Amino acid sequence: MKILLAPSETKRPHGEVPFVSNSLFCNTLLSQRNQLIEHYNHMVQNGDLRTLSSLFGLKKTSDILHYQQNIWTQPATKAVQRYTGVAFEYLDYDGLDSTAQSYIDTHLLIFSNLFGVIKADDMIPDYRLKQGAMVGEIRVDHLYQNALKNCLDEYLTGDEILDLRAGFYDKFYTPSMPYTTLKFIKNKKVVSHWAKAYRGIVVREIAKAQCQSIEAFMKLPIENLVIQEILTKKNHTQIVCAV
């Protein structure tokens, strides 16, 4: 089973090793990645505060200046430890034992606004790119779309897929093979902020249990999470969960 997850815009500002783009997952994306990183890096180093505010989705000058640095020379750390948003807070990778961490390293794919798609243990630098922001004239989803399809269709063949991404990342990739998503509701209404938390909780519990299938996940007791309905249309199965 493979799990797909969205990134977060907030990140930890540290690193242990040099950043090397050709070490990232799905090396067939190298040309597109490097093209985008070069354009991004040029904008970061040469853009005015107004341009960078739009690129980063930040307003405070001090926050903007933090990211105004050469990305190629920034130290890298594991992607799953770099991101600090709600889902990653509740996933709490650092709080897991080595067996659960190893499961996440090999089963979790994270979609990135800059790098396309990466594995949880890929080493990435500190960066900031607002979801949906264009890098100069480049639309990121268009740049990656075709290349991601070929790479991921091949990589995911034979695996069950649990897609926990936000809907925005369907623009990057929609699985061709059967896949499962989760919908979280409370009092018959879809939850948003807490959906991010439950995505992290689900990944954490799956990793602790070493689940190898959607069926195994569905049998997993997760506190305050109850499966209410299962809907299937073509190759997409949606599990509706009450929280």
C-alpha cells in the first residue's frame, strides 16, 4: 500500500546534508524539477518584496527575507521532518519508533509545489512556495502533470493507494488505477482544519500497525474515527468517516 499526502507551507529551518536534486524520488522529473528550481531561485534572489510576498504567501518582511536565499546551497533534511503543518504535527514522525518510521519512509509520497512528488525520506531544503503560485510564467501543475503521470502510474502499479491529499493536488496527478480517499464529517458536515489532523493521525496509526492493504486499515481501531459509509465510482472508493 502507498499513501499520498499533501505538503505544508510551514517548514523547519534546519538541515543535515547538502541538497542534491538528482537524489529525489522519480528521477525522470529531474529536467522539469531543475528548470523550476532555477526559475524559483532566480526570483528568490532577484525579486522585490512585493513579488516575493506573492510567491511565498507571506506578508512580514522578516519572514520573506528568511527565504531570500540560494536554495541550491541550503542544507537538506527528510521531507517528512521538514514539513510542520497540521497533518505532520499529528503524524509526529519523530515520536514514532524506528519500525514505524521505516514504514513511512517507504510507503508515504508527499506532493510538493516545488519538487512535484517526493518520498517521505527524500532530503529537501527549506523553501517556501505558495500553493497555486506561478513561478514567473511557469504553472507548476502544468509543468509536472504529464511527467508525474508516467512516473507514478509505473511506480504505483500493483499497490493499493490511499490518497489523503487535498483536492488541489489532483491537478498534479490522479491515479489511473483503483484508489481510496477519506472524507471526514462531523454532525453531517465536512470538516476542514480537523481533516488535516485526522490525515496525520491515520498515517501515524497505519505506520504503527504496518498496514499493507486498505482492508487492514479499515479494521484498524482509531480513536474518535468511525467508518459510516463506503462509496465507489469507477476506480475511486471514498470512505466516509465520522469524527
